[in-house]
Amino acid sequence: MSFAVTVHTLWLRELTRFRRSKSRLIGSMAMPAIFLIFLGSGFGSFFRYRSNVSYMEFIGPGIVSMSLLFSSMFGGLNVLWDKQFGFLKEILVAPVSRIAIMAGIAMGHVTTSMGKGLIFLAALYAGHLIRLDATGLVVTLIFMFLISASFVSLGIALASVMDDPHGFPLVMNFLIMPVFFLSGALYPLEGLPGWLKMLTYINPLTYGVDGIRFAVGGPSHFSPVSDFLILMVFWIGATLAGAFMFRRMSA
Amino acid sequence: MGSEGEFSIGSGQGRRAVSAIISIKGLGKDFGNLKALHDIDLEIEKGELFGLLGPNGAGKTTLISILGTMLPASRGAASVCGHDVGSKEDAVRRSIGIVFQEPTLDDELTGEENLDFHGRLYGMNASMRGSRIEEVLDLVDLEDRRRDLVKTYSGGMRRRLEIARGLMHRPQVLFLDEPTLGLDPQTRRKIWNYIRGLKDSYGMTIILTTHYMDEAEQLCSRIAIIDRGEIVAEDTPDGLKSRLGGDVVVLGAATEVPQAFLQALRELPAVSNVESQDGRVVLAVTSGESLVPRAFETAHRFGVSIAEVSVRKPNLEDVFIRLTGREIRNETAGGIKDRFRIYRGWERKR
């Protein structure tokens, strides 16, 4: 009972903060939008994938994944700001379980990240860049959840071991950007050179992008079941890592 | 010196054990090679407004952190409200409130939302949260700003909100870590009034740390002076001051103060201690009036010219200097303590 109350409390806080930060919302949605529109239009003129898909249609699921990846990772890393501004002390000294705290923070950022992801999904749908039926939507939501929850947990794990937000650019350049570029969000996985193929295959986001691509009727590379299972394993691993690191952390 | 007996460490008395709400035995904490706390013994009674007085870095916050279950002790044991801080963390956490030295508010939430968040975490239902929020906001005079984001608050208002939040779940023991650090004099006085109000209206046990002598003197019913991780004395403010006995005479020298002069002063009858800093010589004496003429004679003999003299009753600052051999407010200046150590007539026991 008190576990649920704690999760709800932390979740509520994230949502309240989110509602107030319009500029942050716009800021975090700008980059995926720029990728979609500028990159999509730019390459679109000569990209023809399996002849019937335009480049914009191809990268649509990749942009949804990108939005999820970025906002989820930075959501998890937000714990570092709480550490910096002292609020984490207030949370950690309360008579509640740390796992519940971590779950609440994670759920809060999953909610807001998925909200942003859904805005992109709706835009893609409105622009006829994806096809979506009820089943497709449910499958998409499952994949979106797995991507978001995994990377929020990873962000929390990182924030638990980092001392201050100075490490953000490091995470951005050495983790988030490579994970994004090596996920097949921007190019098809067919015919990649061996080394690149290997990197994309060990990247969990690859399976998230592929799963969403399947769900919205795009050209997927793996079977949706293997996408789901691999992502599931990653999600469990990331959650355990996040919970473990967060529990060990001192304010 | 002849007064060592009076300055025995205030531990091992055991006389307060009966109604102790906080009990600390042989507590120690190491950070690597640094001994932040060693061998702390302390009993705090229910309803006390207890002060931990000491310079920055003395170990006050470390002690509070251990009592608040945020830091494990290296040695010894402590209990709060009968719960061991090392093993019954949640029970301890439920019975205490902590107002940290550094800000711990979410400044993107309103004052009210910060309180509501706290109430939820402590398992309070909506109606109880509502009434407690009214109550604590009223106590710290923040009703009119309740719906403003905390980032628009001044330093004093934030402090008040933190205190209010610490009271939300009506803890049996409230820890205030340097509650007036960095605040202006008016705001400090206001915070003092709130703290006194808490004790009067709730009968709560309050433990506050401070490095301000006046704060400890104004607020606390009992004080432990803590220095370099040890409790060097523990008593009521009056009790501590009476340990110095008699008066404090301060001589303001217009010329250089030679060592030999200080030594000669020490040898005068009825002088229990002599400290010197920046041309000021502070003497702890039995009777100020009878010492002054003799001090002047001695000064004359050593060619020291005295520009001013004052005789007063001892304050906590004097007690602190006497106990530790240095002034609390100079702790941050660095190096000064080493200069003082040579003047120390009294070596602390370990």
C-alpha cells in the first residue's frame, strides 16, 4: 500500500514539474522534429527504400524512438539535479522504500516521455507517414513503454553514480548519440558493413525502432516477437541496474 | 591552572538516562583516515531544546546525519525514541524531522506542493495533509505565498518553509542543522521565535546545531560543545558560563604583547586563564575589579601600553575559547588555531 502511495507521490511530482516547463517541452521536442522535417525532406528526394516507402515514412518510427531515447535518458539523469539542489535528501530521508522512490521517478519520466512520443506518433499519423490500426497502436505503445522505461532506468543508474551534471555532455556524446545513430532509426539495416552491423545488433534501441516500424506498417528487419523479447530482457536488466544503483546511492 | 576538574568531559554522567529520547553511546565515525567523530556519549531528554555548538567541521552535521539514519556509524550505537538508528531506520525516520543545512526544497513546486509532497511521503491522507499544511504555514507566516513557486522565495522564506515541512508529520524529535546560517539578523531573530514557538506549542524535542554563540545562548536549554569530533563540555548555558567562574577581563593593548607579559599575567593570583589575539588579551579571573590594577602594574613593568579595558561576565564565546583554545568565529580563517595552541594552558582529554 505505502509502496503505491510513494510511487504515486513521486510520479505526481514529475508531472507537476512537467506541466510547468513549457520551454523544456518545446526544447526537447525540437531536435526530433528537426531531424524528421529537415533530414526527412532532404534525403527524401533520392531515398527510395523498397521502392514504395519514402524516407520520411522510413524514419518516422526512428524519430519516435529518438524522442523517447532522449527524453527518457535525460529524465533519469534528472535525479542528478535533485542531488545537486538537495531535494534528493528530502526524499531519501523519508520512511519509504527506495525501490518505490525509484519506481515513482521512473514512472513519472516514462509518462512524460511517452507523452512526447505520442505527439510525434500523432503527427506522423496525421501526415500519412504511418499506418496505424488498433492492434498496431497497442503494439506501438508496448514498444514505446519498453524503450522509455529501459532508458529512464539507465539514466537513473548513471545519475546514481555520477557526482554532478558536468558529466551530461559525456553521456550525450558517448552514449545517447551512438545509441541513436546505431539503431537503424535513420538507415535500413540491410547491407551494412560487418562492423556496423554488429554494433547495431548489440544496440537495444535497434529492436525498439524495428518493433515500432513493424507496428506502424513499415519495413521491419527482425520478427516483432524477437524484437519484443530482446527489448524485454534489456528492460529487466536496466531496471535492476537502476534499482541497485539507486539503492546504494547516498545523498 | 587548577581548574581541570571543572572542565571534565561531560560524558559518562549517566544521570539523564531515565527519560532520554536520544541516547548515544561510544559513537564514532571515520571518513578514511579522518576521525570525524570519536567516542560520543550523550543523552538528550524529551522536550529539551538541545544545542550542538561547535565550529564548522567539528562533526555536528555528521552526528545529525547518523542520528537521522543517513550515515552509518563506524563504532558505537545510538537510539532515537527507543529505535536503534543502525537497524530500525524506518522507525527512526518516522519519528524525526530534519531541517538540513543546505536547501532541500523543490523550487519548481509551490510552497504548498512541497508540503503536500512531504505529507504524502509520510503516509498522511488528504484531509490530514490539508489541515497540517494550514497549520504549519500559519506557524511560519507563509500563507500568503503558499501558491508561489519556491524559486521566487527569499532565503529566509525558504528556511521557514523547510522548518514548516519538517513539522508536517509532527515528529517527536526535530533536528535543525544550522537553522539560521547565512540569514540576516532580523530574519534570524524571526526564526528563533518560530523555534521557541515550536517548543512551546508542541513540546517537541529539538536538537539544533549552530556555530553561533548567541543562537545557542538564546535558544537552548542545554548545550554540548563539540570540537574536532569530541564533546568537550555539556551543560546548561549558565552552567557552562559559571564554570569559568567570576569575570572576564579584556585588555586592549596599544603596543606589541610580549610572551613574557602573558606569562606574568598567568602567574597573578586568581587568574585561571589567559588568551591573546590581535592585541587583545582575555583573562578569566575570579574577580575583575581587583585584578585590573594588578594587570596595569604588570603591563607597566613590561612596557605594554593598555588602550582600553573591560570587565564583564563570561559568555559562551569565552567558554569555548577556554575549552578549545581558540575562537569559534575564526575557525574559517585557518591557521589561527595553531597559533593559539601554544597559549593553551589546558590540554583536552581524549
